[in-house]
Amino acid sequence: MKNAKKKFLNRPEYPGGKEAFKAYVKLHLVYPEEAKQKRIEGVVQLLAQIDDNGNVGEVTVENGIGGGCDEEAVRLIKNVQFGSVKNRGVRLKTRKRFRIEFKLPRRQKKISYSVTPEQKTASPENGKQSGKTYSYTIRMSS
């Protein structure tokens, strides 16, 4: 007989699971202007208290990155509504850890070029014109 791990108490989960939660974060995350200007990237780790009705209570930042990202991560988690659970009359408050990633889009480098034919010059050896020559200008900008 296999030992099946039984759950004694059910915990509130985000409706739709982890993938739906990731989609929620991606849709509602607003990158702070200060973090954009300073090019701050990283992961904010949070600890949140969730009651049996799925309401998020106290949210604390365990590991922040600054630049307004910590406050944005707290705002995101406080606005989440988890599913409610019934545990045979037991009221339950759980703690759940979250990782909110802040990543700026990579800058695209723009390459522009121009080709211009150079002036034909007479060759000093035989007085004939030499073959066509071209000048290339390549500019890279970010």
C-alpha cells in the first residue's frame, strides 16, 4: 500500500494556477520610472499573509532591489484575489512567498549604412581611368 501524502488543510491558490498568476503579473506590472532611468533590474521577494477567503493582508519585502520596484511589487500582490477555501470550519491564515521579476526590454541597436561612389580618377601610369570604387559609411546607435 502506497503512502499517499494527504493534505490536512487546503490553502488558498490563485484561480487558474501558476501560469494564470504569471499572466496577471505580466499584464498589471508597471515598471517604475526611477527604475527605468537607473536601469534597475532584478527580483523582489515578498512574503504575504492570505486568509481563508483569499484576501491578501500583510505584505512584507524580504529582498528588494529599490528604485520603486519594491513598492510596485507590494501593490501588485495586495491587488490579487485568491480563491477561498473551506477547511471543516477551521479559519486559516497562510503565508506565501512571491518572486516578482523586473526586467527591462533589451535595447535594439540600429545599424544604418550608405554607399556612395567615389570620383573616378585617372591612373598616373597609363592615363586610363581606374575601375569603380565605393565608399561605405556604417553608423551604429542604440
